[in-house]
Amino acid sequence: MHRCFCCALLAASSLLAASCANDPVVQTGQVIVDSDGTVDFSQVQTFSVVTQEVAPPGTPEPAPDEIFFNNLVNDLIVEAMTQAPVCMEFIPPNEVTDENRPDVWAANGLARTTGEGTIWQCVGGWWWGWWGWQWDPCAWVTPVPVEFDVGNLFIPVGPEPAQGEDPKAIFAGLAQSVAGTGPDIETKVRGAVEQIFAGWPEQRTCP
């Protein structure tokens, strides 16, 4: 089942696209991070990464530069998620079985065209309840227009959905214009991945 989920996770960039998270969006320079405030991240202990091998049948064969980039980012994701502040256990994709499944999958995608889109952010507000006026940090959501440029790196992290359910990212990071031309692409991507996972909601210290 994780074969279908892996590519769908990238399509369901729903956290930055339509999430109602309690946590505010963290923006540092060219990196935007968002997480689902309704999730108990202390229960998320294991992860795996999306690779070409787990792509569903019929997926177009990636170009050599795409394979290189995907492998590079996956290596950096594993490095970042196994170290502080995430400190999770990595399950290699080829070791995932029905009995040994990760709590979440991490994927990565690179925008190759420029386009416009919308992200939805929570807005706090007061509402009248049984005990009087109460504050809701996500009383409603508001659309915020964004532009996605060539070279944007998107990393969603989410659990494998139950059969018949749409995948949902519980954490996502967007690094804008990080993968441009030049010999220092690995340095740029490494810095972007580190900044993204520095925004992991539960800050841990590895044993």
C-alpha cells in the first residue's frame, strides 16, 4: 500500500496547501515550515523515505539528474531526521514490511516551473460556548497567495493513510529557489533541509 501513498504524499502537499494547524508558520529567509498542531509528535518515532523503488507502476522514468537530486535530498533527510532536534529511527524503504512499518514517510519534490498557488493559514478568534467566550487558535482559515519558483524544494512528512483515505502531511517545509544552477547545490540543499527540520515541532535530544 505504501507504493500508492508515496507519490500521493507529494500531490497532497495539503499541510502547506490546506492545513488548519495550531502552530504558526515559521519563516526564515527562503524557508517556510508548517506543522499540524493537532498531532502528538511525541508518538512519531520511526520514518522512511520515498524512493524510485517504491513508486507505483506507470510512474515516468526519472532523468539522471532527477535521480541524483532525489537521492541527495533523501540522504540529507535521513541525516537530519536521525539527528537532533528530530531524533527518529530510520527504516530503509527496502526493509519496510507489513510487520515493520514506519510511523511516517518523508518525500521530496522539486518545482521545475513557476506558478501561483494558495496556502491556508489559521486565524485565531473568539467564539461563544457553554462556558462563555472561548479563544480558538484556529477559528477559521484565510487564503494567502504564494508564488512557487523554479528550484523550490518541497518536503512533506506524513503517515501512511488507511485504505480509501487521502494522504495527509503532518509536517512540511518549503525552501524557495534553493536548487538553482551552480557548483554549490549540495551546500544549498543541505542548508535548506537542516533549516526545515530545525522547525520540527517536538525538539528532542538524541541519546
